[in-house]
Amino acid sequence: MTLAHPGGSSPLRPGKSAADFDRLAAFIHRVTGIKMPASKYSMIENRLQRRVAATGAANFAAYCAQVLAEGENGPELVNLIDAITTNKTDFFREPEHFRALADSILPGMDTSVRRLKAWSSACSTGAEPYTLAMVLSEYRQAQHARFQPMPAPSVTATDVCTTVLATARDGIYPADMVEPVPPALRQRYLLRSRDTTRRLVRVTPALRAMVRFGRLNLMDSRYSLDNDFDIVLCRNVLIYFDRNDQAAVLRRLCSHLRPGGTLIVGHSESLHGLDLPVQQVGHTMFRKA
């Protein structure tokens, strides 16, 4: 997912208005769910300097006033979100989830007559949905080897940040980034650059075709997506939301799972105490009733 970088604290700069930051932080929290404490003032101001210049605002205070005046549907909102968010993502991050998918979750689903559908709800630069696509593709090939035809799976991948979505659609990554991918899968699903001086790889066209990318804000009151996903991933996102927002997001995610579908959250996240229509079936894995 794209998220505000959890850096250390730093004091407000002398002569700068804390009120500007407070208003902008409240706006960011309301729109994205991301909490912006006062310790992030300098980080936010630094990241937004290019936007201040690009919009022709006289200074940071004027930029804040412009954004707040435009509101949640203003033309600058997407640029603001792109500027203040960064990402942490890896291929096969928290690999226990993908092992469980291959070993128990997928074999427990009846996919012989319908397309298996998965959703990476905070996909960042694409490592998670492409990992998911590899796992689903491998499972499908194994089913075919057992003479059990299976329709081609599909993966929907969304994020609030347009910059990371552009990277994800391209599917081009530094070679070091794909080291966690098992060698056999690297050979099948990744292409090395013909220019040997550039240590880049690209996801194969066939795998890219399995994944559909789109912008989505988890804080929206409703999601314009299918409501029959077999698998929904929302990992390492909820820790940046307060508990009320966590509960609201999770309820919306569950509404897009088919009965028997699986919700997967990050290892550091918990559904404890939340009233949701799911039962735990593994570490941070839940099945919808």
C-alpha cells in the first residue's frame, strides 16, 4: 500500500504556522484515513514544495488554503496524495500467506466451473498482485496437470496513489527487488532486460494480462467493484488507520467477498474485537461465513 512514512519526530519549523499543518492533516486523515501527527510537519512540507511551485501558490500556507478550498473533489487532491505517500512492498512479502493459499485455501475452493477472482486492495507498485497472480497461475497449471480444467483466474489491484499504479502497470522492477521470487517462478514470469547494463526485469505479458489496475481510496463509502471475490488482501495498511476507520474499511472489504472467501491482513494487524462476518482460519487469515 501507499502510506505515510512512519519517520521519527521533528519539531515545527520556527515561523511556520502549526494551524496550517493541523488543518491539512485533518483533511488528509478524513480523505485517506492516514494519521498525520505534528511530528510529520517537516516531512509533509518538504514533500509538498514541488506542488506549491507547480500550482503557483505563494507559499505553503497558500497551498494549504487552496487544497482545503477545493475540497475532497478538487483537482489537486490526487497530486497531494501522491506527494505525501510512499510505499513499502516486496514480492512474496509475508510468504506464509502465499504458502497457505497454495497449500490449503485454493484447494478448498470449487473453481472448476467459475473464474477465481482475487483483489489486492492496496497494491502499491505491484509486487503483491503480481505475486498473487504467480500463485494463482501455478495453481491453475497444477489443476490442468491433474485433468481438472480451471478457468483463467483474475486479479484486481487498486491503490489510492496514481504514481505507484503507473509503475505497477509497467511491471518493470530492479533485479534486486525480485530476489524473493523462487528461481523457477522467476524463469517463468519475469523477463530480463536485453540491455545487460540495466539490471531490470519485467513481468511477462501473460502475467500482466491477469492483473487489472485501478485507483481506489479505501476510505470511500463504497467501492465500485465486484462483490464476489474469492480472496481479498489488505495487508500492512490498517496500522495507519484509527480503529473506527479500520472497522469501516474491513466491513466494506468483507462485503466484496463471496461466502467462503478469504480475507488476508498483515501480520502486524488484528481483527480482534471487531464485529465482522468472518472466522479466523490461519494467522491473519479469515474466511467469510
